[in-house]
Amino acid sequence: MVRLSVLGTLSLPSAGPIQLLQRDYGQGGNLVSIIAGIHGDEYLGLYVVYRLIQWLESIEQSAYQLTGRIRIVGCANPLGALIGERFWPSDFTDINRIFPGYQAGEASQRLAHWIFGALKPSLLTMDLHNGVAMNELLHVRSYSRASWLQRGMIKMGLPVIWYQSFQEPSTRYLEVPGTVEGTLQYCLHQHGIENIVLCGGPDLDIKQGIRLFRALLRLLFHIEILHGPPLEESEPQAESRQVKTITPVLSRRAGLFLAHSTLGESVKKGSYLGETVDVQSGQVLDQTFSPVDGVLLSLRKQPMIGEGMLLARIA
Ligand SMILES: [Zn+2]
């Protein structure tokens, strides 16, 4: 049975207050937390959380049992989600750059503080995100070197596993912060709390959402929070591609980017990825080729680009 708690209450100047809620399932044992919607314009994670809650609500009538606790913070930036805005709308702050937050701060700081407080007792946290300007192949990423978690990530059966490193050169692309400080991922890591980030999208694709939901259940099985018969698989699991480095491909010219490649495609060094054109003059300004062999993990969706913007990422 669910236990609902209020993590915090935000007053609004001319309307009723907003409450940030946490849902807890199971009793005793280790705690695993799942959070979605820190960025208000990312909806795929909200769908995954919906599926998980629906599943947990009926677990007592199923063949499955929880032997640990699952905590869900399902829509961490509710005002942002309402208007499709990445940041907290009243102060335009990226909540995912101000962790651990503080109680005496502005609304966004307080939200970060409450979220961090809720996740801090966890053995493991899972943070759901999705691309917005970029199409993303489903992937899981983590700075963790814990072998139990790395084995669990393999069990998830997602197309790509990215073992991140703090030594990676500074990257200032969407979903790959230039400064890792202030992100939930970094803050949890600094406090010794194992965590993973799950990413896909940007569309609220139900197939992708179900795949993420099932990946999440497989990880819960692996870490023995969840027990019961193995999940039925509708299709055979492909092996995940495990990578330590991701190569970004940046635009050299401003214009309209026309992708001539497909997300998830295997590319070779020199493979043609697309072209940047000038809509006003009808000229082709630049052609883009892959700098390495790999798989297209991310590919630009929002096609109007400036110089130095992310066109693709190769795993
Ligand atoms: Zn995000």
C-alpha cells in the first residue's frame, strides 16, 4: 500500500499552495528512489513513473513481492511541466544545477533541497530525463564504479550503457552539463549515493516508455528489491553497447541542419551525417561527417542551429 508524504509546500502569491509529494511502497530493506520531471519539458519519464505506480498499486494481487522500499517523486517541476518549460518558471532556474539546494532559498532552491532530502537515504536513485532538441537512443548512464550496479545496468537491456567519467572534457550540450556540479547526479555521487540517469525521447513514445519501465523492473529484480517470476519478454534482448566515451559532433555554421542519418545507426569515421543549408540563399553551407566509428546515440531534432551547437553524439 502506498504511503504519501508531503516533501514541501510552496506558497503562490495569488492561489493555493503547491505540494511536492513522495510516494513510498514496501517496508524495510533497502530504499530505491525514482525521480522524473526535474526538467518540466521532459515527459517520457512521467509516463515511466505512471506505469511503475500502476504496477506497484496492484502488486499485492500479483505474483511479485517487494522486499525493499521504492520511493517515487513523480513530477518534480510541476509548474514547468504545465507550460512545457525546462526550468522552474518563476525564477528560470535549472533545478538540476542547484543541488543540494537550501531550505531558506527561493522556490527552486527549496525544491532541490526537498528532493535531495527525499533521495539521500537511498541505496540507489534513478533519475529520468529525455532529450528535447536532440533525438536520443534509449540509454542509461552513471559515474558509479560499483560492480553490482554495473551488472544491473547490463540487465536493464537498453541499447547503450555509458560509463561516465569526471575526467571527460567539458561538454556544454543539452543533457550533458558543462559543469557537473549542482546536478543531482554529481551531488548524489559526492554523498556516496549510487545513481543512474535514464534517457530517451524527446517524444512521449509509449513503446520507449514501456521499454524503460521494463528495464527499471529488471534492475529492481537484479538488486533484489523485487521478487517473483521472470518478466515475459515479447522480443529477444539485444546486447547493450557499453561505452566509456561519447564523441560530440558540433556545427561549424549557422543554418538549417538536414540530417541524412538515422538514430541508432552504425557509422564509420567519415560517414555522411547531414548538411547545413542557408534557407535564404539556397546554398549548402557545410557538410557533416562522423569523426569516429560508433553508433548514433543522439541526433539533432530541432534543426535551426547556430555555430558550435550539438548535431550528434556518437557512442
Ligand atoms: Zn533533463
